[in-house]
Amino acid sequence: MHLNNIDINTWANWLNIVADNKEMSIATKGNDIQLCDKSHSKKDPTLRIIKIDEIFRITVTLCIENISVSNETKAMISSGLWALATKNKEEELPSDSQKRWNPEWADEKIEELEKFTQEILDFSNLVTKNQAEIRGLWEKFKNTIPQANPESIEFFINSLLKDASYLQDPNNHVSIALMCERAAQLYLEKGDVEAALRIRMRVAAQIPPDPKLIAIISDILTQDPTVEGFGTFVDHVGTTAVKNGNIHFKLRNIDERPRVICVSFTVCHHIRFQLGKTLAVLKDNMNNFFTSLPQNFCENVIERSQSNGFYKLLKDNTYSKKHRFIIGDCESITFEGVGTVSVPYFGIRAIQNDISIEMESTGSPEEMLKKLHIMLWSLGMPTVLLPERDQDVARMKIFSLMRCFYPKMELNFTIDNKYFEISPEKLKKKMIEKEPKLNSTFNEYSERMYKQVVYPGRELWAVHIVEELKQRGAVGLMAGVSGGCKRIINILKLGALSSFDRFKYLGLMKDGVSSAEDLIEGAGDGVFARVIPESNVNDKTPVWHFPYCSNKQILIELPILERTGGYGYEDDKFGSKARKQYYNRNPVLELVTKIQNHRPFKMISIAERFMGYKNEFVIKNRVPPEYIAGVLVQSESLKVKMMRLMREANMVHVQEGVEYVNFKENVRLDQFVHCGSTFKKEFWNK
């Protein structure tokens, strides 16, 4: 290791102190430093390892020893470098005395050490530099530290919390929250529950939630809980923990409990795993947990296991827990007098990451938001109510492109929290190292990304690939609708809803074709549809060859497939998210190509009639009415009935004597409702 501008012998002496009693010694030659076994001759040293966090700590102490900055600043730099040194703790260098440095790991560490140290040394007039400039140096690296010594992190956090100018920027709140939770988890791993709870609550008291949520809660409290509706979706919050940075609020009357504020969101996989560890520890330390909360926050804390499910909407617009759709069990933490947080157990894939909270609607909106904030921090979800940062947006775009074009890589990145904290540039680099083709994908598609509106207030990332879909043979999508024509009217009003969305947000316990199976398999939060390729249109394939076709189909436009997070299979798998299938699925573009290349056929036998027509695509959450291209029915009488019901539902307006559909620009009613036994290209391309 070569370092300029340092008295190498002095540095070696420092390191020898560290190496004492570790069977290690330091050999120097000019400006070179070597670590060697004490049993080896210094003339023929063999590189060995001492504790690398100590090397870093002593190095930076030496670097700043004679610099006239405050002790607090020195400690901040030291703790920062110490934390940097101990990252990738699970990849520590081999301790076997016969093994040498792991080149890949060591090169990365040495490169970072030399770069960081040189930047410090380049401050030739550091005495005139202020803490903000020194902190800027640390900011370059802090997001790359998934693991560190908890005491070191806590000391660094304390330094930041004393800096009023630093706390003025909400972006810094997220950084502190992430560091706080990292330290808390490390304390829990050491068995120091009190330290973990202490740091969470102390930092939570100084890091406020996103102030825009005060207005949201204030607005919710003015709503009538007996009025049907989806509730309120809030975007651009909690992006490091919450999938798509979206939280749902709704005011409900639940059985005999009036005006309950229901809050829900879906956490990322790594947060759910981390939450499971926290709950396991808290179950055995409930007294410590209760005493760690702010004084008079709640009357008591109770942990219990109970059945989990969706509340049913009754005729009086009350949501009933007694008549709910039960699926699996959950662990609930009740803060008596404040609210209850419910966390589903693993096993029901579509809802195991869905966190539900019920709060008493007492106090001012500010007070209610603060209580919600404390509950989440206490359980290890500190960033849920914090605003998203530009780097969080960039990171989510990167993940979205990966899912769309290289889904087999998803498991490697979405279950590890370090990839949600490192810089977007480093995340790209890590992905490209695993799949070099991603470099051209990022370059080509990053500027083609946009947000699709799923609900007012809720958006999901999408990427413009419609032209590629068409080139590969896709014409549109279809979904069979069972039941009467009024069910289609409801779809045209509300959009096509997944089982999860229908149950969760509306309390409508109307099963789809396989709602329970879909929830268990992991696709319960998706709308199922089938791609119709050019090989199946224009009289080539009867509609009834397609599974679950019914005698009525809604026709869905191709841009819905641009929404990332959706996926598909060549045949019907209930949208399975079983690891073997889900993480080996084909990207959407490749899958469309395969579907197009299935040969069209004339029916030969019952056993053969579904071959090549069982493809399924899972569209996240909801297909809004504006993405519905039309309706196909099998008889003229059904067409007449559908058109009449649409008029009665006020879905039609008349312009110059011609009837047009309200939610489709310049689409005539008679061109929206079709009658036929085969799909035609013009159904989607009006």
C-alpha cells in the first residue's frame, strides 16, 4: 500500500501498536507498507491481515493529528472512515494464515482508502476549511456503508444532529434515518436491545415526517367514511423502504369503531426481512420496548398473532372485521390508545410485504402524524414517512429497467438492503458487472421512462416500448369477464382491479377466477390479461380457443405493458412468484416474440385446443378505464345491451348526432362495443 505525504515510519509505529498481540508486524521499505507474520523475516514478508477497521481509524487519526479543526470534526471523519472500512462485513478477508488477500475485495478497499486519504491530504489549507466542506467529503461515501460499528455510527449521527444547518435539508433526514436504523440493527445483532431502541427513539424525536402529510391527514379527517371510494394515495414518500414510494390512507367505520384512519403500504423485500428480525427480538423484550417509547405515548404495548384478511364492505358502508376475507395470519403490535400495526407472516406472497395500520382519529393532524411516525420508527421503518430524494428516484428507475429487461437479476439486488443505499452510479456499475448488456439498456431506455397513473395520487414507472411490442407481433390484450354485463360497466367505471385492490381498497369480496390462488402464488395484486398476437387475429383463431374467455371480453391497449413490475408466462401459472419460475421468467419483449411464434391451428382435439393460447400477463394493481380499448361480445343482443347500459351509466355523450365514449378521446360508442367470434386488429387500432 503506497501513501504519499505521510511519515511512513510513524504510520508503521502506529500500526504496530494495533497489531500487538495479533501475531502481526509491520515492515516498511521506503514508502511501502507490508503486513507480515511475526514468525516471518522482514526481509521476506508474507502479506497478512490485521483488523482493517483499525488500520483505517489509525490512518485517519494520523492524517488529521496536527490539523486545527474541532475534535468533533476529527471524530466525525474518523468514525466515517471506520464505518467505510467495515462495509461488506460478510465478505471479510480470510483469516487463515496461509491465505493471501482476496484480490477483488482488497483492490476495492485499497482503492477507496487511497482515494479518501489523498483527498484529505489535498486539503493543504485544511485549517481554513469548515465542517460543511469536510462533511461533503464524507457524503460521497456514506451511502455505500451497509455495515459498520454501531457505536461509531451513533457518534457520527450525534455530530450531525447538532448541526442545525445540516438538518434544514429534508434529504439529510433520510440519510440520518438510514444510518440510525443500521446502527439499531447492529445493536440488535449484538443483543443490546436497549441501545437499539434508545437510538431509534432519540433520533425520531429530531427527524420530523414529511410536512405535506399533515395536509393529507387533515383532508382525510374531513371526509365522510360512509362514502364509497378508493381512498387517498400519496406518492413520493418513503422510497428507500416503500415500494414505488406510495402510501394509502382511508377513513373507515369498522364495525362498532367509528372514524378509524387506515394506513397501508408495501415494503421492499429487504425491509420485510429486517422487520421480521426486529419483531422476533421485540417479542422477548416487550417491557424494554414499552419503556423506550416517549413518556405517555400509549397506555401499553401488546403483541399478538391473529388471523389476517380484508374487511368486507357492508350495505351501510361499514367495513366489517367479522365478515372479512381471511387469508393467513399476521403479527400485530397494538399501541393501546394510539393504533395497531399488522405485519402478515411469510407464506402468502401477494400480501406478506403489505403493512396495515389502524389509528384512532383523535388529536390534531400534526399529533396524529407524529404518533404514526413514532410507531414506525420504533419498529424499524424510519424512512416510511420521509420525502424521497433525487437519488432514490434514480435508483428506482434503475431497478425498474432491470426488472423490465433482465428480470433474472432481480433476486440478486432487491433482497439486499445495501443496493437500496449505495449511490445510483455504483448500483449501475454493480449491475453492469453482472450483465454487461445492461450498459446499453441504461443508455437507450433511461430517457424513455415515464410515470403511468394507476390511481389519482399513485403512479408506477413505465418505459416506452410500444413500438417494439408491435414489431414483435403484439396487437393488444384481452381479459374474459364472467357474470353479467353490469360487471363490465363496473370495470369501465372503476377500471379493471386486481383481487388485492378490490378487497383492500373497496372491501368488495367478489372473487375473480382464482383470487385465493392468485394471492397465495403472489399475483393477487395483478390484473390478468392475455396478449393477442398478429398470428391470432383477423379470423385466424376463434375467441373461445382462449382459456377463461367467457362470452364477453374487455380489450386492453398495449401501453399497459410498458408499466414496469408486470410480468408474464407462456402458459397459465396463476401468476406464480415461486422463485424457480418468477426469477427465470422471460422479459416482456422476449415473451411477446415467443407468443407470436406459436403456430395458429385449426382445432383438432379438445386436448390440443388450448396450445399456445394460455399466455398470461400480470399487470400491477389496476387497468384504468382510459387503457381499455373496447369490449367484445358474442352476439348482437349483447352488444345492444352493453351500449344501453353504458348510456344509462352516463358513459356516453353526443356530439353532432354521434355517440362518443366519455373516457376515450374521439372513440364512437359503436366502435367501442364490438360483436364477433374472432379478434380483429382494428379493435385496438382505431
